[in-house]
Amino acid sequence: MQEALDYNEWIAILEEKAEGLPKYQARFSNFEVLPRLGKLLSIKSKTCTECKMYWSKIQVATEHLDKFFDDGNTYSRDFDLLVKEIFNHLKDHHQIRPKGFILSMFALSGMVLGVLLGVLIGYLFFDGVLKGGIVLGWLLGMMIGWFMGKVKEEKMRKQHLLF
């Protein structure tokens, strides 16, 4: 295995290779998280042997970035599997989550609970008028979930548990 580049060298190579990629294809892949993921792995590789291995693997995988969407190759699929494996490692061993993930989960949970509560209140107190209860419950649940998710992510950001 080749010696790992430092983050600045790798990002320069990555930017050069990404110039030729069509924008729509880059959006539907994991490329938008690459700079943040690379920075995190380069930092964590100093203290975690698995992160060091993943840092090397991500560098090797991005060597073929300009060929990801050519017919008949597996670079893109292999890259997606590698990113998924890295995310699982970061989540399981370092309790690190992508920015926006916790916020989304809290907002979704708030919407579901809000709709259920709205149905219950609409049915019990307003003689079966459910539409207003559903809409109001959904809106309030989403707002409360979003607020709680923002608070949780801010705490995680201060603890360096978001990337």
C-alpha cells in the first residue's frame, strides 16, 4: 500500500479530477461528502488504525474518480460500498454522524408523533374533525422536532461528533 497523502495534497488531486465530472452525476453520488470525510479521516488516522486504513483506501478509490461513470467498470459501486463502510465505522466506533442527520431524524419523528397526536386530539375533542388536527399536529411536531434536532446537533458539534 502506498504512503498516505496529507489532506491538502489529496484535496488538490481530488479537485483536479472532479473538474471533468458532470454536475448531475456528482450530485447523485457520495462526492459531496468527500472533502469533509477526507478531512475527518486524515485527522482520525493519527489515533485510529481503522481510520488510517480507510484514509488510504479513500485515496486509492478517488484515483479513478474521472472513470467512475464510464461503462463497464465497478469504481462507482465499489466507492459507494467503501463510503458506507466508513460511515458505519465512524458511527460505531467514534459516534460521529453526518451534519444534518440528527436534525432530520428529530424532525421526522416530530412529524410522525405530531400527526398521531393531532389525529387523537381531533377525534377525541372535535367530534371526528381530523384534517385540522392532522395538519396542526404535523406542523407543531415538525417545528418541535427541528428545534430539538438543532439543539442536539449543536451539542454534538461542540463535542466534534459531526462531520
